[in-house]
Amino acid sequence: MLSELRYTPLRRIPTAQGEVRHGLKATDPGFAGFGEVYFTEVIAGKVKGWKRHRRMVMNLIVITGTVRFILHDATDARRDYVVSAEEDERYGRLTVPPGLWMAFQGVGRGSNLLMNFASCEHDPEEAEACPLERFVAHLPEAHLRAGQVQELDHA
């Protein structure tokens, strides 16, 4: 399943009036339909997770700050991605297929904001959540020492 993860670098186009940032087009790989768009905030150093969607394809773009995404599958293989609105080389979209466990951490200063362009509307029956401690081996040790754990409600 981790092989289905897709990171897509996105263009940032400078203009005299302000930058234009690409996000997602219906013709892009990873587009799986439109259900809803929502935003979630994660404070620097805090971790939200774990959650696994059964049907939803998530297209995640960091709007403000920098976020580390930690994903793993049933085989306990793991991948980490750092996506940033602040760094050109890390500005992109992370497409997450259904069936993967995900947690994420704010690594930028203060408030970090990400957007999910979801393939279906939020449905509490569609996803499974569990405490961070359930997959503690997948969290970087620095997160465990900080003791900064927050349950994820909607991402």
C-alpha cells in the first residue's frame, strides 16, 4: 500500500502582486473525485493521529508552515514526508490512498495549517482512529520525549 503513496512537487509562480501556488487539477494523478475540502491546524511540536480511512483518498497540501507526515501500512513498513508552504523545494501535494495509518506533526513555528482535498465527505464510520501509543514504534523518539500527543478528530 505504501507504494501507492504519491508526492507531487507543486509550482509556485511569482507575480508582482503576490505568488500563485498550484494545488490540484481534475487531470492530475491522484485526483479521485471531490467530496469536500477541509483544513486542520497542528501546533509546532504537537502530533495528531493515528487515523486510517477506508474509502477516502486524501490530497494534502500544507498552506502555512511545515508538517511531517508519518504513514504506515499493515506490514508495518513506514514512510515519512515533510511538506512545507515555506520552502520551495518542499512545497507539494501528498496523495494518500485509503488503508494507510497516518499521523502528522507540526514542525514549523507556531501554527501549521494543512488542507485535505478529500475524495468523499467526512463520515465518522468511514475511518478508524487509535491513540498514538498504539503504533509508538513509528513515532520519532523526539515526539515521545516531548509527550505532546493530541488525538485527531477529522483528518
